Amino acid sequence: MNTSMQRLAALAAFCHAAIGATALTINSNNVNVYLQSAAGVGGSSFNGTAIPTSQNLDITLGAYYTRTQIDYSGSGDNVTLLNTFDQKRSGNLYDYGRGYDAYMIFTAAGSATYSLSGAFGATDVSTAGYLFLYAELYDITASSYLTYTYQYSQSTLNESFVLGGAGGDMGNGFYGALNGSLIGGHQYQWYYNVVSEAYPDSDGGAAATGFVRLDIGGGAPTAVSDGGTTLGLLGLAALGLTARRRRRTGT
């Protein structure tokens, strides 16, 4: 291959990589963490839209905290939007840790597949608290849900949820599919919500860990891993939002 052909090949490879890295465009974003504890109340937010992005949101008040690690990455025609949660709350009635994205809006550059995965779990100090896991993917252009899923409990000790499951002792819902297809040029809305709360009674406090992940790529829909965060490490439990709490933390 002559020098000119080598340069063209290198340019083509560069352009392909650049296009792959922009398989989607994040138009807007609003990731949040909140904590209410015996040590006070606090919150933080992140509005970044770049891929790649690595950002840690951390609210720590005394011995209690709510943390969300944000990792957006792209390789070839694939993009991964990963959020990992680590929370510790007190046991005072209504004290809670919460992480959510309300909402990320993105546009698919071309036809692609999506895969959703996630888990959320609690380790209770003494008695069970309120646990919730919710996620949705909505096609704004077509005005239709690709998926939404939720689980919530308030009386199961050390509760654990897997995204798309039906493990809630108070309520469960699922619509659509965790794997499917996106349409090029369509605008989509991605939303998740995880909560751990001392409700309906005060308790001994709890720690909660988990993740939600949205993978977008050019191939056939496949199951995805948790990005290196094992279910054993997570402890898998989630908080639910009852109708009483929807006005404050509603889906």
C-alpha cells in the first residue's frame, strides 16, 4: 500500500471511530442525589452531556451518605451509560437516600439496539425499611414507551431487586422489553430512580448499593453484564415509592 493509500485508510479509521463515539447525542441531562439523615439534609446534581464522562456525586453528612458514580463511555458503535449507587442512611422516620436522573434526553444517530440491566439492594441494621427501583426508556418522537419497570417493598428485611423483576412485597410493574431497537434520528428519554428510606416506621438504618446500565450498540440485542459490579457486592435491595411519597420522589 502506498503512502497516499495508507493516509486514506488511517483517515477512514479515524472517521469511523469518531462516528462510533457519537452513536448518540445527549441533548440534556439531570442526575441528582439527595440525603436526609440525622446529620442534616443535602443534595447535588450533574448536568454533563459529554461521552466519555466520569463523575462522582457525593453527599456525606456525618456517618451517612448518598453517592452516584456516573460513567458514560463509547467504543466503536457502542455507548454505555452506567450509574452505580452507594448509600447509607440513618433510621429516623422518613430519613432517606436517593439517586435519580430526571431526565436524560438523547438522540440516536442511527438504528441501534439497546439493553437495560440493573439491581438495587439493602442491608438493614435491624428492621426492614422502604426500598424502590425504577427505570424507563421512552421514545419521545413516537410518543411510546420501550420499557418501564419498578419494584418496591417496605417489610422485607435485606430486600434485593433485579431490574425487570417482580420482587417487591408492596408493588411491581413491567412493560415493554429490556432489550430492543432504537430508531435513528428519534429522540429518547432515559430515567431511573432508586430510594432507601426509613418508612413506614423508624428503624436501625440501612446501607444500599446497586447500579443501572443502558447499553446502546449496532448489533443484535444481547444480555449485558453489570460492568464489573457483582450482585454479591451490591447486596441487591431497592426502595419503593408509595402513593403517599410520589409527590416528593415520584416516578
